[in-house]
Amino acid sequence: MQNIKNIIFDYGNVIFNINFNNVQEAWQKLGINNASDFYGHRHQDPVFNLLERGEISNADFRDRIRELTKKPELTDEQIDNAWNAIFVGIPEGNHELLLKLKGKYRTFLLSNINAIHYDYVHDYLKRVYNLDSNDELFEKVYYSHLTRKRKPEPEIFKQVLNENNLDPAETLFIDDSPQHLETAKKLGLQTFLMTAPDTIQDFAKRENLI
């Protein structure tokens, strides 16, 4: 890591811990036994990408889940609760670290997310941290369902770089998905793959970022 002036953070499993297995278990509790056929970290039905790109409504997403599971009786609440089961929590100290880093670097959030998860996260931030949003933790935030672009598409990275006049060579991108890092590398960014049990707090100390 050399000459870092800007840091772009992924959200899930970088700042906010998530667990894909929790969603699988939540589906199973609803009597859904084919969840692995349509949802997983590596393979999933196109409806999930469409939702992350903001190209379908929450209602259309829920209808597709009912279709995929062959369970038309599922309520909106049941689907949302199972879908939101992915969220584990934000480790103590992460927000404090982000504020320190914001005081030293230009920091940004770049997250593949969707409207249902977006609402859950904001409710969580308000309940647990009395924060209205992530906005005060970063110079600017980018959410896939609002930009209509998602990682690993080069366009979303270019948008962040161009809108903020960032030099890729001076910009560090932290993410837990290798395919996202590959795109960033091709655009000239410095990258770091976040892999459990490593944390951004440990990483920041190791690299003397603070």
C-alpha cells in the first residue's frame, strides 16, 4: 500500500458482517427446500441481480421468490425477514475507525445492495447507533440499486473515480469478493481482499492507516 489518499469500502463482510448461510436456514424454516437451486454466494437466480440494480420492484422480487419456491402463500413479511437474515451485525469499533479514516483520507462506500436490504440497514443503524444513514461515515456513498450499476461492472468503479476526481493509483479498494477486486485492479486501483477472520480494524493497524 503506497501513497494512499482515497479508500473505497465494500459494505458486506467488510463493515457490516453478513452470513449467506443464515438466509438458507431462514428459507428452510419456511419449508423451502430448494433454496440452493436459486440462491447462493456463487450462483443465484437473475432476480437477485435485477433487484441489486434497481431494475425490478420489491413486489416483483417477492413474486419471483414465490414462483421459485412454489409457495404462493408466502407473505411479504416472511420473504423480507428471510432475505434480511443475512445480516449479522457491525463489529464494535468499526464506525469509530471509519470516522478516523475519514479524517485522514477521502473515503467512500460502494455496495451491491437492494431496496429491501437498504431499508433494513437504515433501520438497524437508527436502532443500534442512532444514525440516520452511512452518509456521515464517508465523503460519499454509492449503492447499486440507486446507481443502476453493480460490481464487478467497470462502470460503477468509473463513476466513483470520475465523479470525485480520484487517481486510481492513489485509491485503495477493500472488498471480500475476488471478482470485484479484479475489475478494480484492471482500472489501476490498489486492492485488498478482506477474508475472515481478518477485520478492517486489524488491517488498518497492520498497514499503519491510522
